[in-house]
Amino acid sequence: MSSRTWKVLAVCAVVLVFSSLSGCVQGGSSLEGDFARELLFFEQWVRVEGEAGPPYVCIDFPTYRFDEEKKMLVSFQGIFGDGEGKVNLAVCDLIVGEGTALSGSAGSGAVSDLKAVDGFPFTMGYGALVIRDMRDDGTLILEPLNEELVIFDLVFPNPIPGRAFALEPGEQLEYRVTRTFLLAGRLKKLTVTVVLRSTFLDRGNCINGTWGMP
């Protein structure tokens, strides 16, 4: 593995480990009906897919798993609980997950992270978008931020249209763009896809665990 690859992995690990996890958006009286036993989980997942060829970079630092069928969110870092640096599920109403996955000549592996939202606006990874607000019914008001996404050292136009929009609970949106890069002396087409989704989760289904859990 090249020195540049190890450098990228080290940076990713530092960023993920030192992410702020303790603050939370808390619902007021108008939210009690919807948020009494549930919280909102919002995820931004970025896929970078390349044509066949040697992987440009290898990554491997996932910190959570979301099981959409079971509506289960599992943290591999033990972030759920009381105390400093923990996410208190009794009061937190919005948790975001961010992940990046590489395949083909773009690379291999995935990284991911969970964060508790402690206020608005809240900027998502790569500056792809900003969460401006959360309505009483869990609808998120989102707005693209940067015109370009710098993913490792690959630069893509931000595929999210340049205007504010709403994402309702249970909704999923996908945006993609393709660019050509010179990788290992050859021109390769890489496609970046940004997947946005949100859903209500029972607070009891947000747990600490390991990869080996069913």
C-alpha cells in the first residue's frame, strides 16, 4: 500500500474518532407527540464507482451499521449512553450518519461515522449540503453548500441542485455525476452518487454493538 494511501487512512481515522457526539437537538412540546419514543435518523452516503482497474485508494473504517429492514442502528464505537462524549437517546431527536464507499478503479472499502446534531445549521461531510432546520413532523430542510466535492483528492461537481429542498421521513433521494480522471497513467470514468435518506427509529433500536451481531 502506498504512503499516500496510509496517509489518507490516518486522516480519516482522526476525523472520525474526534467527531463531536455529545450535543443533541431536543424536541420541544410541539414535538412530543412524534418524538416521544422515536428519533430521526438522517444519512448521507457517498458512493464513488470507477471503471475496472487497480483501486486508487483503499479505506476501511466503518463505525456503524444501519439495518433498514429491522430499523436498527448499531454503533461500533459505543456512543449511545449517558456521560461526556455520549449520545443521550432520552433527549436526542436527530442523529446523522455519513459514509463513503469506493469501488472499481476509484478504490475499495468504506468509512462511516455517526454524529448527534446539536443545532442548526449543520454541515454534512464534504460540504455537500447543510441541514437548515427540522420541522415538527421530522421533515428536514436541506440546502447544497459547496459547488465542488473533494473526495480524498478527487474533485467532482456537487450533484445536488443549488436550491433548498425538503426531505420527509421515509424519503430517499439520489444525485450523481461522472467525471474522467487520470489514474495510474490511464483515463478512467468515475461516478459519484450522493444518497440521502431519513427515517424514524425507535430509541430502543439505537444500540451499541459489534460487526458480529446478527
